[in-house]
Amino acid sequence: MKFCNRTEAVCRMNLLGAERRPFLFVVDYKQDCVFVEETDRVDPAELLYNLDGLTNVEEGMCAGFTGNGSPVVQWETFPISLEAYADSFRKVISHIRAGNSYLANLTCLTPVRSNLSLLEVFYRSEARYKLWMKNRFVVFSPEIFVKIQDGFIYSYPMKGTIDAILPDAHRRILDDPKETAEHATIVDLIRNDLSRVATEVEVIRYRYIDELQTHRGVLLQVSSEIRGRLATDWQAGVGELLFHLLPAGSITGAPKKKTMEIIEEAETYERGFYTGVMGYFDGNSLNSAVMIRFLEQLADGSLVFKSGGGITAKSDLSSEYNEMKQKVYVPIY
């Protein structure tokens, strides 16, 4: 697979967009490692995807990975200690109390032991957006980054997660003051981001709930829908448009630039492709996802899961630590 930097990616995307030639893109968090390729030239031996129904998985390719008789999933996690998490948490909180950030997305790396390979996770998991990169990672994301259709750009930031089995879970997540503040902040950030590339930006739906199936049960996830109008010739500048919006506000925070510096200080590992974006341009429209729910294979063959959540002034250490651990799952059931 051939990767390029941000400048090269923008030029290639703009060229393909102007010529209305379909392409796939995968962008890492820091935007310095980018894969851009025409969809009919993506090698399925190196990269597989199923992005909201658009896929290069041919019939029969998943034989042996799905169906009756599949083994029981073994999934053992080894999260960092509460004390270690607290060190990063307190760095973020100190910046928030100093007025340097209103919301920061703090993430961690969790070693995992499983009987599933990356490829098996890709075939057996259920998610709206899935991508497997050979010997590197698999991602099964529920979160849309942006969609472009019929001259409008849409974003659906997700903030707020709760176990559906908890009593009155819908009301609890919607009434939680910390979750309410966090969601409002990220909606405002995304609205401002879209205003950089679009006009008539507005919130269409605010704080609605989706259900996410996991191998441990159902999670409730809170989202909003934001829309803006694009120029008629947006395809010729699709690369610039996309990178103007990166990185995704939902996995950084507000204000974005300063909060990214805080994240760099507080986190103890490299995100890599985790919290980057993946998607496709079909010649007329664009669909993309934030790369969360992320399982990575290290050089020694071991597996790590990357997860986290938003920190605000109202955040509780134990609750945030537990949310980070709760998100270490595979959507297989």
C-alpha cells in the first residue's frame, strides 16, 4: 500500500474529484499518513472495507469466518490502572480549569487477548462502517464524520454513551448535566467547522439516541444532525474541503487547536490511524466515518484496543475511567 502526506492527498483528491472518479480515503489522526486510491484499484488482499454498504468484499470471501459453528468469542482486556489514568485525567482537568479548553477527548490504549484475528473481527463484526488494513488494524465505527449529498454536507457528532440495561437509561443519559454540556459543546464546534466550508449551517436534530449492539449487550449513543449548503462545484475541491474539517471535533475538543496540544501532553501513546477518518467519494457524493472502535495489531502480533471519552469540568474520574473501559468491545453477538 502506498501512503502520502496531507499536501499530496489534497492534490490527488481534488484531481479525482474534478474528474468525478470514485476513490477511497483513509486519513490518520495527525493527517501525515494518508491512503487515497480509486475504488477499483484497491487491493482486497491489503485492505477490505464496507462503508455504509459500499464494499470491496466479494461474495464468498467471508467463508469460514461467519455462520453456524463459529467459535465462542474470547475477549480479555487489560486496562491501565485507575492511578495511571488519573495522571492523564488530572492534566486535562487542570487545563480546563485554567480556561484552556472546554472539552477534551482523552483516550487510552488497552491490551487485549482474543481468539479473533483482525480479519475475523472485520468479517464477524456488525457496524455501519468497517475497514481492515492487513497486519495493522480493524475498525468498526458507528460514527459518521461527514456525508455530502445533493449539494448539502451533513455531520452527526456522537457524544454520550450508556449501558442500555441500566434502569431508565434513556432518561438518565439525556438528563445527565455533564453529558448535556459535553454534547452542546461538540455540536457548537462541529457547526463552526462546517461553517468554514458551507453556508446555511443549522442543527436539524438535537440529541437523539441510537442503539449499538455489542458482544456484551446494547449501548445507547446520543447524536445530533447538522447540515450546511455547499458550492455547486465542491467536487473539484473535495480534498481541501475534507482537510479543512480535520481532525474531527468529536475526538479532539474545543477549542480544537489548543485542545489538541493538551491531548498530546496528556496521552501516553500514539493514536496513529485511531480517531482519523475513512470514507469514499463516488463521483457525486461523499460518505465518511470517524475511526473509533479500533483494534490494532502491534509488531509482535499482540492486540491493543484504543478508546476514550470527552472530559469537561463536570467530569468524574471514576465515571470517565469506567466509560473508557466500557468502550473496549467488539460488536459481535
